[in-house]
Amino acid sequence: MDNFILYFKMGLNHVLDFSAYDHILFLIVLSVVYSFNQWKKALWLITFFTIGHSITLALAAYNIINVSINLVEFLIPVTIFATAFMNIIRANKASSGKEQLNLFFALLFGLVHGLGFSNYFRLMIGKEEDKIFPLIEFALGIEVSQIIIVLAILIVAALLQGFFRVSKKDWVLVCSAVVLGITIPMIQERIFW
């Protein structure tokens, strides 16, 4: 039970640690396109992200993959930028019918983001005989923290759209533009060539 709590807390802290805000930025741009009444779709989206994240962590834990950290650190803000940019382009269009594309991108970008943490995770569980349970425990911590963040985003959106009459389009555009502005310097700082 102690190990469960240890790895679960590490998963929670991995997302809720605001010094590593790239994960939160990605959750923002993934979830702003959903209304509160679409919370199930938003939760499926972050679950696909967690699955992708966990796959690359597992591959790293078993020494199946080892990718240049410079490449991954560059790709992480690129994935956030791409998602924010797509939100801006599609802000005028209805969100229905895009769920499968969103799920694909969440899974794909989860794979990339998992690579960013893979070296640390490999060192963290390197001494463990069984690597699968720490991975599951860590993934559960990530999933719970992502649910907390996404539900908070959906609640803020519902309040702004319900009480202050902010249109969904404006909400998506403003949030995505802010995240876009934050990620541009991140990309520039992480260019590795």
C-alpha cells in the first residue's frame, strides 16, 4: 500500500506541479472546446492522453525506447501549439464529429509527453522488480489530477458562459490564443538544432 501511495502521489504531482506547467497548458487546450454538459467526452479525451503517456513510460521503463530528451522537450510545446492553433482555426465550426480526431491527437500527444518524463520515470522505478504496478499507480495519479484540472476548466467555462454570457467561441479563442502565446517562447527556447 505504501508503494501505491508513493507512485500515486508522484502521478498527482507530475501534473499538479505548476512549475512543470506544460501539462496543464495541454489540458487547457484539449478541454476548452468542450462544454460542461460534454464532460464525459472531455474525460475520455484525457484518458486517451493518459494511455499514450503510460505507453511511452512503460516502453522506457523496460528499456525498449530511448529518445533524445532535446527532441522530446522541443516536441512537447509543439504539440501544445498545434492543439491551440487547431482550436483557433476550428472555433467557428461545431465540435460534433471531431471527437475521433481529438482522441487520436490526445493519444499521439500523450505518447510525446510521456517521453518527456520517461528518463526520470525509468530512474525512479529502476530498482523495482515489478514495473507494471508502479506504472499503473503513477498513471492513476495522473488521471485523477487531470480530471481535477479538466473539471475545473469546464466549471469556469460554464460560469463564464452562463453568468457572464461569454460565448463558447470567445472562450475557446481567448484560452487557445493565450496558450499559443505562452508556447511560442517555449518552442524558441527548446530549439535544439
